[in-house]
Amino acid sequence: LFDAYKGWIIPEGTCEEEIWVKEDKSAHCDGVYYDPGGRSYEAPRGFRIAQRDKLTKTFIIERKAQNREPAQGVMREDGSLLIPTKYHDLQSIPTIPLWIGSKADAKIVSTLMKGKIPDIPKDEDYITVEVLDASGKVLRTFRAGKYPYVSGETYEYISGGERRAVNARTGTATEAPPQGDQDAGFHAYKDGSKYGVKDKNNNITVKAVYGYIFDLGGGLFAVADKPEYEANNQGVIDGTGKVIIPFKYCSIEPSSYPSPVSGPLVAGEYHRIDGMFGTRDYRLIDRAGRVISRHAYSQNIYFNSSGQAEVSLAGQGGNGVIDYTGKEIIPPIYDSVTDELDLERARRGVKSEVKTKPEEALYTVEQNNLYGLYDGTGKELLPIKYGWIDVYNSYAPKGYALLENEARKLRGLFELSSGLVIPPLYDRIEVLPEGFIGRLPEETGPYDQHKFVFLNRKGKEVHAGEYVAVDWDPEINMLSARADDGHKYAILDQRTYKPITAAIYKYIEPVPPVGFRTDTGNGEELLDLNLKPLRMGN
């Protein structure tokens, strides 16, 4: 890893694995952490650094070997161990600071290491959890049925089949509040092995007669006489016991839009094909019990930040998009549909709670190996005639979709904000501040060479002379070109694409931010952005 100003951060040939660079310019490779200044931190032999906590200036380390029992611990910056490497899972709460270390029972680990799935009785606690302070001292210990989940300064875990939440600062463990909308005034309760419903005053409104219950929020509950895999025995009741959705589904879950306690419900129905296998159909049902989706779909329904979901017809396979009211935005007739906006949000780590408008959503649709583009209102932005449409990818300039012709050999651009289409006529295309450069496909002849086309901001061709090489250096905002292989480079005006200097430069090597390095025939020199010489010492 080389920094243009500081030199080598990670010396050449150091890493066998890929180097991961974070936003703060720290780096990680081969289990070794490098700070922005190039200082390295390495775990003890046989271990690797898995994570760094900046606030506590510590590292969570883990055993390298995959064929041995997992082991995690905490290492200080000086290389000494703060927490011994004896845990299967470690999570930190750096603002306090605390660590939550978990270790499964030996019989469970032994079975897993043999490649087998352990038989764990329902509601059995098989994990020992320890809470450790900044000195590594164990503050408290408890048993759990799953590894704890940390959120902010609270951690949750399952114990005896019950979900519990703990304030990490006070250590106060209480039964976690029931899932759902507490303003509705109802919550589930357990009596022995059965479940019922109580109101906000803890009065029983539905006796504990169900073997399964799930709080859907808003005062609704998915229930069944007994929990059975792939059995169509689930329905929905309200807090008084009134049946809202009949007992005919194998799964009923809340959707995420507009919120888990107000959005429609997703109900799955199981259809057995033979003695072993079957399929599920999913429908969208509102909270009054009305089926609001026009079709049954073969996959679960997950809404994006615009309140829309990609769906596939059950038994037929056509793909489309619906919104949370069940309305078809893009009819389910395509070979595939891809939600481009939410894929990009996921890449950038945007939280799902941040909503977007339907018109901001973008979907590529595929039919017979050709692609088109629609927005979240169902408006066609690009017809289905392209060999590929690449939206929000590193190959596409920011704000543009990259287009390829049917043979996938030529490229063009689609500007997302204006709708400008530059047809895929070029084997390379670049976006400039004032327009575009397109490189025509290579011509065959005595001398194979490329020709370049200059386009203005409206996509219209600008006649500015023929060139066989054009270079755009965004770091120094400079456009240069040469007319043929025997000539030198000239600097071009970025509006007219006409030369503003003679073709005198053998090469142009950017040296941001000051200018560029070149040779005009009198030896190497450094020029500023106004083309004036600078002494190398400057």
C-alpha cells in the first residue's frame, strides 16, 4: 500500500491476501492492522486481528486455524492480552467499555467440530456468557440459548426460551418488552407451554391456549394450536381473540413498510409436491384481513426504502414490482427485475430506516437477455433493447448508467438526472466536466488505431479534429491529446476541445495538486496548472 505523500504504508510484497483500506486510511491484511501512519499491530502467533475498537485502543483477535475450536480474545496495542482467547464469540460496547464473551458447552463444540449438527432440546441454555470490564475482570455470568446481540449500550439474549434485555451500564436484566406496538395495549404471555394475550394492565384477554404466538404489532398476533414445520395452521387474532385472518397459512410475518407495526402482513401457504418436498406461495394481507396482492408469489415479500418489493409469480416465474398496498408497479412478466437503488444503498451502508420516494427507485428489467430501466412509478426510462445496463457500479460514472449494445461490445451512457441518452457506439466513453469523450471501435488497416469523438453536454458531436489518443486527468482537471503515434501531446480546451498549446509534450504525468510532470525535449520538468515551470525543489 503506497501513499503518494508518505510513501510505503505497507511495504511491497508484505501481504498475500487483499488489502482492505478503511475511510480513516487504516488498512488490514493477513490479519495484521496498519494505522494511517504505517505502524503495524500483529496478534500473537496462530491468531489474527479481527476488529479494532478505537475508543478502547484494543483489538479483538481470533484463531487462524479453521480446523480447531474457535477462540477469540482482546489484545492491547502493546500486544499484551486484556482478555484471554477462550471465547467463541466476543462483542464490545466501547462507550462504557465492556465486552460480552460467550462460549458454548464442550459437548456442543465437540459435535460441531466433527461436522455434525448437535441435537439441542428446545429452550435449553447451552452457552455461558461473561460480561467483562475494561480491566478484563468478569462482572457477571449467565447462561443463554443463543449468542447475545449488542445494540448501543444494551444487549439481548435468549434464556429458557424467553428473550431478555440488559442495560449494560447498570447490569439490570429484565424480560425484554414484547415485540410489537405497545401503544396498542396488548402483549403476549406464556403459561406453561401455552401462550395467550394480556392487555396493558396485565389482564388476561385471551387465555393461554396456543402452542405458538408471534406479536405482529398493532395489537395483532399470529397464532397456531401447535408449532409445526410447513403446516398450514397459522392465523391472526387481535388482542381480544377475534380471528382476523383464518388458520390456513404456514407462516405470517409483519412487513417492514411503512413500519413493522403498521405495514401489511406477508402470509405463506405450503403446498406439498411429494412425500418430501413442497413449495410456498406468499400473499400480501392488510391488517383488516383482506388479501391485497393480485397474485400469489413464490418468494417472501421484502419492501425496500420506497415501500416496494421485487416479486416472482408462483408457478409461472414472471418477475415484477409491487408496492405495500399490493398495487403492481411493474407487471410480473419479465425474466428478472433488479432493485438498483437499494443495492447501492446497501453498498454505502445507508440505514434501511432512511426512506426514499418511489420516483427515486430504479429497476433494471430483463427480457430474453435484453435489458431496460424503469423508475418506481412504473415509468419506462430506457426501452428493453440493451445488452446490459449498469447502474451505480464502479464502471459507471457517478450519476450515470452504463449502457452496452446487444452484443455487449460497445458502450454508451444514460444520465439519471436529465434522461440524456448517449447511444452505445463506443468501446470506451468518459464523462468530462463539459461533455463526453467516446472512443470509436478499433479500425483495421496498415496501422490499427482508435479514433475519438467529442460530445457536448447535450450529447451532440463537436468537430474538433481527429486524435488517436486522448487522456483526461481528473486529478488535475486536464485534457490532452495527440494526433497520431508520431506526435506529441497538446493540451485541449474542455469546452471546444480545440488545442490551447502546441503538440510539444512527450507525456503528461499528473502531480496533484500542483500540476504535472512532462518533457518537451529539454529534459524532465514540472509545470503548474497554468503551464508555467516550477523548480523541482518546490
